[in-house]
Amino acid sequence: MNPMIVGLILFGIFFVFAALMYTGKLSALIALPLMAAALFLTGGLFYYKVAFVYPNSHFLLLAKEFMRVVIEEGMPRLWSYIITVILGATLAEILKESGVSKTIIRWASELGGDNKIVMCILLTLATALLFTSLVGLGSVIMVASIVLPILISIGVTPAVAGSLFLLAMSLGGAFNPVNWQFYIDIMSKTGNVAPVVAQNQLIRFVFPFAFIFLFVIIGFILLNARRGFSSFWAVGKKEPVKKKGADTNAGFLAILTPLVPIVLILGFNLGSRILISSGPGRAPDTSFIKSLFYSSGYMFPINTALLIGILYGIAASGRGKSGRIQRLTKSLFDGVSSSAPVIGLIIGIGMIIRVVWDPVVGSYMEPVLKNIIPSSPILYVVVFTVCAPLALYRGPLNVWGMGIALGGIIIGTHVLPPVAVMCALFSVGMIQGVSDPTNTHNVWIAGFLNEDVQTFTKKTIVYTWILALFGLILSAVMFLMK
């Protein structure tokens, strides 16, 4: 059969599963492994090395290849990121149990005084700082149950308060090493990019992107937080049940815990690039700033940085009532438990990545995509900006679903650099992280504030879409314009 026709059939399978996820018929946890299996089996029916028409080929050969590619090599494809997720969740549990989160928010609210705008900005920064380390719905519930009543009490409307919290959480997520590792793994394992190069490229993009994000949030505050009301809503609301140890006032050294992994990663990366750019091997016609900005530097392992952050947090937060070893053990168990749904998704994503990169599937999908992928910087920005809302409702650009599969296929065509593909998904992913009403954290916040979850989508979609546009422009300038 014509390879183009087979490719179109495979893309039809892709969009059928996307539609099933969009309509809520299948969860991503189930849809991703099923899609991986359907793609491989369909491609295998026509691929000359395993197809039934090939001499001496039979069903057992296709079954053997299916088990090898989809199960044995696909399921553990992103095993290193699974470790990252568990370590990140453990660090988040330590921050919750030690009282670091409440202390940081309390400091921000005290510094803000009576000025509503200043208070909103400081609480945004405090929330973002926390989510550089926090992950999971439990962390959202803990922080939101503190921050949202404070915002309501100063006269911010519930719709704006919930939207602002979602924006702040995603801003912090842009600096979360757990998220960094995800994109680094995808670039290194699908685009054959050296991990140190992938980390350097991602960090180069994240910092200017985060400044743009911060300005977007400030614009949101100035346009929305001025209008409000005087309310005692937060005073009369029943306080959530507090966990044992949650009232602990963390000391200054413990407050630094969220910064430890980031400082290690960025510090070693920047420090090594300074040594490289100022050393005797530096090219004489290359400026110091340019070589500092573009050299790869040393990649401090993210899992190691998270482990050091965990040990630092345990040491700096004191012995507590149960002792450090017991707290560490409990945090590890709770972290593994809270990570289980994410780990399930990661296994499915790994299966998809392995399948779309196998010749059985990739050789048919690649020619189709080569005809439609935007290769010029302008078309890259225009196409991904127009398609950005497809990250909503578990759509085909949702990174925690079909998006990463599509990204892997695009990388396989070699039309765009792997970093440009990942930065496009990173940019449009902010629409999903903030504005998607199917997110569990959006649903919980809506229930906590007695708002319709779609309210946050309507409030934030313009801002996150603008952010995605500027992120795509930044990516095009950095990685597509030579």
C-alpha cells in the first residue's frame, strides 16, 4: 500500500484517540497505551520486515516485535523521569510537613500590608516560589487553602483570585526541575540531543520566557485586581483540617529549601560556562558574553539536585516531633503515593515515544508531517499560535497526552530542531496548565471558591494565549533564526 495512505491511516488512529480523550470517553492513562498498541499493530501490517506478505513472516513475528517495542522498551522509556517525579513529590511533602509553605505565604502577606496590588504581586511571587518545588494536587490544596482566603479578604473577587493562583502556580512550574527533566528527557531520547546541551538550551529559553510570564501576570493584576469588594469571606470560612505538624513555623534556613535544587542546577551550569568562556580554549573571535550564553556548560544532575534538596530540607527544618528519619520515610511514602497517577501517564508517554520512533510507524507518519510542518520562523509562530487552544480539553497539543506523541513525531521528521519543538509545547502548555477546565487543580479551586470551573478559562485564556505567542516568538528568534 502507498506509504502516504498508511501514514494517513495512522494519523486517523491518532485523532480517534484524541477525540476519545477530548470527549471524556477514555482517560489519558488508558488512551496512551492503547494508542501505542494500535499504531504499532497497524503499521506492522504494512511494514515490509514484519508484514504478513513478507517471506517467512507470520503473526508470531509481529507479536514478538510488539512485545519488544511497545512493552519491553516502551514502558521503561522514561524511567529516569519517573525517579525525578518521585523525588520531586518527596521534596514537596517535606515542604508541607515542615511548615515552609505557610511561612513563605505569611511573610508575603505581611510585607504586602494594605495595598491590594502589592499584596497580589507578593502572593503571586510567594506561590511561584513554592511551586518551583511543589508538585501534585495535594500541594495545590495546601497552598491554595492559605492563599485564596487572603486574596478574598483584601477584596479580590473569587474568579480573579482563582485565576491569579493558577497563573502563579504555572510561573513557578516553569522553574520546577521536575518539569525541566521531562523536556530534557524528551529532547535527549527522541532527538538524540546530549542531555547537557538539552539542559542548556532549555534554561536559555526558560529565563526570558519567565520574565515575559511575570509581565503578563502583572498586567492581569493591574487589569483585574483593582476591581473588587470589601469582604470578610475569608474570616468566616471554615478552615480546612490541618495536618499534624502543618502549623510549624519554619526557620530561615528551612525557607531556602525550595531554592536548593535550582541554585545547584543553575549555579553549576552558569559557573562552568564562565570557566569555559574565560579559559584558554576560548575562540579569540568570540565575545565573552556570547560564549557565556551559548556554551553548553556542566549539567548538574537534576535527580541529584532534588535529593540534596530533600536532605537539606530534612536537616534545616529541625528534628520535629517524630524525628528526621521518620519524617523522611513518611515523606517518601506519601510522595510515591501522590505520584502514582503521573507515573502511569509517564509509562504511557514512554510507550508512545518508542512507537512513533520505530520504523514500523515513523516511516509512514514522517512523509505526511513533512508536508505540513512549518519550517520557517514566521510560519512556526503563526501555526502554533493558531493551534495553541488545542492544548485544552486533553487535545492533541496537551503535553500530558497526545501533545508529546505529536512532538516526538515532529522531531522525527528533522524539519525543526528538537528544542524548537519542545519550546513550542512548553509555550502552549501554559494554556493547558492555567486555563484547562479538565485539570484536577482547576476543578478543586473552583469548588473551593464556589465558582464554575469554566470561569477561570474565560478569565485567563486571553492572557495565556498571548503568553504562548510571545513564547513562540522567543523560541523562533533563539533557535530558528540563524
